[in-house]
Amino acid sequence: ETGVTQSPTHLIKTRGQQVTLRCSSQSGHNTVSWYQQALGQGPQFIFQYYREEENGRGNFPPRFSGLQFPNYSSELNVNALELDDSALYLCASSSDRELFFGEGSRLTVL
Amino acid sequence: GEDVEQSLFLSVREGDSSVINCTYTDSSSTYLYWYKQEPGAGLQLLTYIFSNMDMKQDQRLTVLLNKKDKHLSLRIADTQTGDSAIYFCAEIPTDSWGKLQFGAGTQVVVTP
């Protein structure tokens, strides 16, 4: 149990739709990062938020966006969904050198 | 492709030791991590090592770091069936705090 919770756990969308995924970070952690894990691959870094500001971004297009709230919880938004966006989306929270992951949100795009 | 490289599969008998190997890319990486992922689950942090260390031991887990060769290994002593999972090696490249760069993972299967 990492104290990082994500919702929803599973969802199905169609191409062109938009999705919002949510993450509650572990108590006291002010940094949240998001990762995309396609089937059979390692997670890929999407972006990181520190004290409500984006603080690093991976090789993902602008239709992937995020927010961090004053309580350090976070959202990942994906617009204009494509089939290749089907993946497990993982949130990690950290305050120091340890990054703890949630169980993920599995997105299927049809 | 992945910049952090791992072998894809390892089969080990229950009670034996497992050794999972990883080659990373950034010689200046400050921290190197091992995560475990069971089917349908998120990532569980097993251990991490600071780059100025050669070895770290934590109960059944031993991490060895060879900075010269950019090689990291995870040894699991007395492997149990509950250790069956995918193991990911990850580095934090220089000046990229929080951005973990993962390998493709090593699937470990423990047989009775």
C-alpha cells in the first residue's frame, strides 16, 4: 500500500473523445509525475508537477495536459484520443528520492 | 527503443537465487531503482541505490552497481513463488529529477 490512489481503475473511450484521470498523492508529497505504460513495455514519463507547476515533460504531444491542486492531488487530461493512447496510466508521488506509484488507470480506446 | 536495457525473461527454481541484470545509459545518473510489477498492478518500489555506492543489501535483496560498466543487478536470495513478477530497472538521468527512465522489464517466473 503506497498511499497513492488513482481513479478510475478502468475505462473505455472511443477515438476523438477526451479523458480525465485522477491521482491523490501520498500525504506530505508535493511532487507528482505521470507515466504511460503500453502493454509489454516499461513506463514512459509524461510530465511532472511540483507545487502546482509543470516541472518537466517527456516526449508527449500537447493534447496530454495536467494539473496539480493545492492539496497536491493531480489530474491527467488527454484530448482527441487515439487508439495508441490505450495503456496503463500510472501516477507517482514523491517528496525525496523515493517515488511511489499508484495502481494505475487502464484506458482502452476503441 | 528503451535506453535502459534488461533481459526479457528469467526462469528460476524456488529456493534458488535470482539475478536480474540491467545496463543503463547515463553515467551521471544519481539514483538507480528496482521496481516490481505483478499482473494487473502498479509498480512497487523494491530498493534504490545512490550512484556513489557499490552495493546495497535489504533483507533478501542485494543490489550491485558497477559504474564503470553502467551495470546494475538485483539478486533475490531464496526466491519464492510470490517473487514471480516483472522487474523494472530505472535511472534518473542528470538534471531530470523525478523523470524515471525505465527498461522494458524482466519477467521472472519461479517454478516449484
